[in-house]
Amino acid sequence: MTAVTRRLAPLVLLALGVVGLVLVVTGGEGGPSLERVVTSDGIEVDIPEGWEQVDDRPFEYRPPGGVAPSPDRWLVAWACGPDGCATRSLAEWAEISERLPTFVGARADEGELLFDIEESSDDLSRVLKATTAAGGVRVFVAVFHDGSDHYVECGLSVFDDVDRLVEAIVVACRGAVPPAS
């Protein structure tokens, strides 16, 4: 075995390790590219890169060239509770989370029956994921802030890139920064 051969193997392993680390840190091809925006409500949040704000719906973003009939949309809004805007603790938000308009509307039949509904919640958020009769996916997220009179609500309705976007909306909503009071 020559000196070059002995040194080549560790160099190749080192190069593969660096590539693997970069893929782990950046998420590889598994997650969508996101960009940070400030919504009309003043929320700092990530949206899919290149998606555009809908002119007459400032809380809604669509893929480039997406028009109203397109089913793909990413929603982010600063919303009140079901009984109006009132300062609430995290425990109070958790108590009313099931009654929030976000989830009441999600469960309503809007012409698309929802199947395989999964709901989860923790102290800071509530998530509902469902498949539609048409084969799309809808995700609704509410993120609560202790002592706030609003919550951040996010929604995703998508037929393409489903696997890549479903978890991204949950992570983006949980990482949203509400407007300054």
C-alpha cells in the first residue's frame, strides 16, 4: 500500500462526513426552502420561498403564478379567541383551543369532506391535520402566547409537495414572532 493510498481513504471518508453534516444541518431535499416575511398583521414568519401574497387577502400566500382557483395556499394571521379579544394565560388558551374559529372552521364541511383527522396539542399550540376527499391535505395550527389577547393561526391547503410542506407549516407557525404590542 502506497502513502497516497493510505491518505486517500481518510480524505474520502472526511469528505463524505462533511457532505453528510451539510445535508443534516440544511435538511437536504427533505424540507422546502423558506423565506422570512412580515405579514400585514406584523407577524414575522417563514413562508415557502417564492410564494406570493394574495392582493385581496394579505394573510394568504400562494405558489408563484397561483391564482384563486388553485388549491395550494399558506395562511398566517393574528386572530382573537371565540369570545373576542381578551388577555389570556397559556392555560386559558389551552381551555378554549378546541373552540377557536381556526378549528371550528376546519372541522366544518366546506364541500370537501375531511378524513384521517389527527389533532394534537401542547401548552403552546394546537395542530389539526386532515386529508380531503379530493386527496389534498389541510393543516391548521394555532400558537399561543402567555398574556396575549391574540394567537397566531396558520393554515396550509396543498395537493403538491405534501410531505415537504405539512411539517413546514407547523414549524413555521411555532417559530412565528407576533407583532410588537
